[in-house]
Amino acid sequence: MALADSRGAIGAVSTLLKDRLAASTSAVSAEVGRPDAAILTGGDRFNLFLYEIGIDPHLRNQPLDRGQSPPLWLILKYLLTAFDNGKESDTTDAHSLLGEGMLALQELNFIDPPSVALADNPDLLKITFDNADSELLSKVMQGSDEKYRVSIAFQVRPVMIAPSVPPSYSLPVATVGPPGNEGVVVMPDLGPRLESVVPQKFVSDTELTITGQGVNAAISEVIIGDQSFAVSSVAEGQVKTIVPESTSLSAGSHPLYLQRQLPAGKKLKSDALVVQLLPEVSNATPGAPTPLTTTNLIVHGDLTIDGKQMGGVDDSIFVALYKDGNVVLMLEAPGSNAQAQLVVTVTKDHKLTAGNYYVIVRVNGAQSIVSPEVDWS
């Protein structure tokens, strides 16, 4: 799994910065380490020193998908020091080289990292320059030569390290409880004022009933996400529409609002309600797994899942294998434009005991109502 590779993200960031500095400036090399250790080698070069690692306060408890444990969201703080050919950092040559390094870092903003350890980072890495005052440099420059060296400070964020803890997904509730939930209160606004949409969670080819004040025959279309759907029937206070099976709308939560055509040609929108289009799993077929020769452990194998709204290439898709009340293994799946099939692989590093497993599919946080059971043996 690519998420497991994120454990090497800190080293990957340092390597990325070092390689880019060496390739984009006139420096002979760029090294990672304490500044005082850099005087042992010669030539125009940079020294990168990771002097502090912090937790991003804005993302501290933000999971990749609801039900998963939040990853570590890190802020990496570096010092960049330039040395000239004479191993000095306070000459005009060193100062000129430091300016080249600052410009190279600025041009890297924002970073699209090629490293495997950073491939699943959900946001582009951003470089921000910090103040490198005399107090900071005096604290950091405590090597054997005890010499103050002018440097530039910067930080890289957000760097993600994902945990290997299984998510707390569960099978969906298939029964409807007693009445009493009257929905949300909507503040009035110009145009139609929506009160409810039934059902709020649905699969494609389902008729939706939208009610509210000012809802009448003047409503021309229903907008869900970025797509428009025709009104199938209308009555005072209520309109209906159907999201067809052929829709390219991805599973997940979307705003729903009604649109009315005004006489002057302009369009008037209602306030919005949030609906959730669910992925729809029809079946799951495990490939022929490769067992160990002496035990009943499965080394690896493919699992093919067919359905609708299974996620596109830009969607967040997770497949979990559920057994005995717990998620045994969670896999990230690639989507496709057809959104009709997923293929995930149980690798040798995540071998499973032979037996029956329920397959849980979540696309953009929306979970399929159907969780088929597969016999993996």
C-alpha cells in the first residue's frame, strides 16, 4: 500500500530539497546535517539542517476519510547555510550562493513530490520562509567550532505520515427507526426555501422528492453537485427528480438546490441541502489467491468489485475487508472514468487467513449499502 510508504516522508522531504538545490544552483553539492559538520568538506555547497519537527495545529485531528485514524500532519523546519570553496559561510561568494538557494526554494513552491513516500500526501507541500534571527541561529550553531553562521530558515508543510491502524468502519444499518427526526432548520432566503429531500442518501436510478416553500411549477431544474437533472413531476411545495444510472456524478456528499428561470432570462437558485450519492456494489470476485505451502495463510491475490458510482480517477476510494466484527485490512483503490469496477490487491506484506470476508466500499466518505461476502480460500 502506498499509504504505508509515508512513514519515510521526513527523509523523503530532506532528499527532495537536497536534490533540487544541487540541480538548480551553481553549488557543487547539498548535504543534510548540522552546519558545523559541513566545514569538513570543500567546494561551493549547501548544508540543510532539520532543526525542528512540529505538528500542524490546523490538521491535527483531520483524518483522510471519516472512520480512519488521523495521520500525523507535520511541519518540518530547516536551516539552509551556504559555504564557499574556502569552507566559509560569511563571504560574498557564500552570500551569493545563499541567494541562489533561496530563489531555488521559492521556485519549488508548491512542490509536486515524485517520491513514493510522499505520493499519497493529500495536499501539495508548501515552503514558507521564517525569520532566522540571531537568537535562533545562536541556539542552533553549537557545534565544535561554535561559530555563528548566517543562514535562512524555512518550513515545509503539511507532511503526512499515515498510521497502519485499521479504520473503524462498520456495516451499514439497513432498517429504519421510529419517526421524530424532522430534518434541519433552513434560514429563509430569496427564491425557494428547501425543507427536506427524501431520501437523503440514495443510489442512482432513485427518485428524489424535494419539498419546501416557494417550490412550484416555476422550478426548471434540480442541481446536484455540478450536474443538472430534469424535474420529473411537480406539485405545490414539492418536486421530484431521478438521478439516472448513466450519471457521471461521483459518489459522496453534494449540495442539492433548485433553479428557477426568471422572465428576464436570469436564473434564481434556492438554498442548498446536502445529499449523499452512495456507491452501489453488485458483486465482489476474488481472484485465485496464492497460498503458502505449509499453512492456510494467503500470500496475495486480486479482488474485483463490480457496481456503479465506484469512483473516478480523482476520487478517494477505500476498500476494507471485514471479519468477526473488525476491519482486518484496508486498501486504497484507484478509480476509473467508467466508475463501474474496482480492482485491489492483497499483497504478500498484508497476507490474510483463508475464510469469508465482507467487502466494505467507501467513495469520498460514502459507504455502499451492500457489503458482499466473499470466500477467500
